[in-house]
Amino acid sequence: MSDIAKLEQQVLTDVAAAADEAALEAVRVAALGRNGTITGLLKTLGAMTPDERRVQGPLINGLKDKVTEALTARRDALKNAALDARLNTETVDVTLPVRESPTEQGRIHPISQVIDELTAIFADMGFKVAEGPDIETDDLNFTKLNIPEGHPARQMQDSFYFNPKPDGSRPLLRTHTSPVQIRTMLAQKPPIRVITPGRVYRIDSDQTHTPMFHQVEGLVIDKGSNLGHLKWILEESMKAFFEVDQVKMRFRPSYFPFTEPSLEVDIQCRIEKNEVRFGEGNDWMEILGCGMVHPNVLRNCGLDPEEYQGFAWGMGIDRIAMLKYGMPDLRDFFAADVRWLSHYGFRPLDLPTLAGGLS
């Protein structure tokens, strides 16, 4: 028996004996790899005489073809055997319900949804969204907002303070998003038209209060801004948010250090069986605070109150979410209960738009 015949017999035996694809690949590399036995024979063809090449060439190439075919056939057989083994060990219960896809099963938190709704409403009015850090300085959180030393809002039982810095200053978790308004007025010149949604922190916890909650505030600074503009913006935004044809609002005098005059706003509603309906009824519910920006606040931000004036308002996002979607307890917003979220949450692709509907 020639050497080529012996090599063929040996390689084909190794191919047939390969128990898995990894062993089969080792046989292939040993025979047809860069340093394989058959590859070595192919390399000798160049050094042969024409007569020798005429005899040996077909034998060596035929060996290569036979081995390649055997490898392919064995690989297919191993794959089929592996598939059969997997099918025999894996079972599928076709009576089980089909699992929902992530886009169907996942839910957007009501807070995120309401922020998107408010953004869509005020963007249609020409407002931009402004953001700022959760950790603020005492100066931006209080002083520049005309909140003097000794004011109750500065007390530790209302605010989360950090340890004092070497210079004596004490940063704190912002108690409202109004510092973002200050940062906006310091960074850009009027006209200004922004809303500032975000997290805020106060030491309070019960059914309608949590230590962390969410606010959205609005700010308009221009030369001709007035309370008539403020009233129109609030009425139109609340009609869009609660998706009613009309709202009636009642503006009551109030006091905020950063606005003058200051107003609290009630919205007409009907309260019946723990359900609140806006745009109808004879009840009133306080929903937000607002007013004209105090001249001292404008001066603190480098603006001349003789030239510019503006108005601002603020409301709790968590609260209006509860009113709109009928959620009775604010603490559930932060309980991380998947059952609650699956009930009150929103589908990921249900993006709020004024044209297609907010909710």
C-alpha cells in the first residue's frame, strides 16, 4: 500500500472517530491546516519533475477532495446528532401563554409620563426646558430668591443640609427648582421663557408628602410681561393637561418671598366619591402658586427691574399626577412595587403629544 493510501485511510479513520465538532476540527487542522500532512504533500508538487507531478498531482489532490468531503459529511452528521439530542432533552409547553415583549411588558413611571406631558404642552407655547443640580448652594437656593436669613424655610427641620465646607458655606439638597430660574437669569439675557421640572427635597413624610418629590416651575422675563399673560398661560396649560374644554381659576392673594404680588391659584372641580373632575362642579382645589418676579430677585440676577419684569409659577408634579390619574397615596410613587407600576404605568411607546393626545 502506498504512503498516500495509508494517509488517506488514517485520516478518514480519524474523521469517522471524531466524537464532536471540536475533535473534528482538530482532525481537519492536522490534515489540511497550514502545517497539515496533506498540505505538506501539496507543497512538494513544486519540486517534482513534470513526469512525477503528472502522476502524483491527481493522487494528492484526490486525497484532499476525499478528506474534505468526509469532513463535511461528518460535520453535518454531528450537527444533526446534536440537534436531535437537544430536541429530546428540551420540551416546550404549548399551553403556556405567550410572554409579552419588553416593549409591551415594561411601563413608564407616571412621574416621567407627566413630565413628558408638561414638556409637550409648554414646548407648544415656546418654552424651553432648563435643568440644574440637585445639590445647591445656600445663595442660589435662598439668598438670591429674596429669602432672608432667619426665614423658616432655611431651618434644618425643613431642609437637608450637608456638613459645612472649610469656608463655612453649607450646601443642601434643593428645596425647590427655583435655583434653576436663578441660574437661567444669570446665564442669559431676556427674553426668557423656560420651565424647570425636577426633583426637590424637604423633610416631610405622610400620605400627601414625601422627603423627595417633583416640581415644575415656569419663568417668563421680558419687558412687557404681566399678570394677564400669566393667567392665559396657566388656563391654557391646565386645559391641555387635564384634557378638558374649559377650566375656571380663582386667583387669591398670598405671600412668597420671591414674587410680588403673589397669588395662589384654585381650579374649579367636582369632588365625588374620591374622584376629582376638572372643568365642572362647584368645588375649588388649590393647585399652584405664582406671581410677578420680585424686583429684588431681578436685581440679584443683574437685571434692571425698571426695564424688565416677569412672572413665575410652580406646582407639584406628583400632586397633579395623582389628581389626573386617580392615585390615592403619594408614597406608592416611591415604593418600587411592580404591581402598582403595571397598573398605573404607561406603555413605553405611548409618547404624549398634543396632536395625538397626552394620556
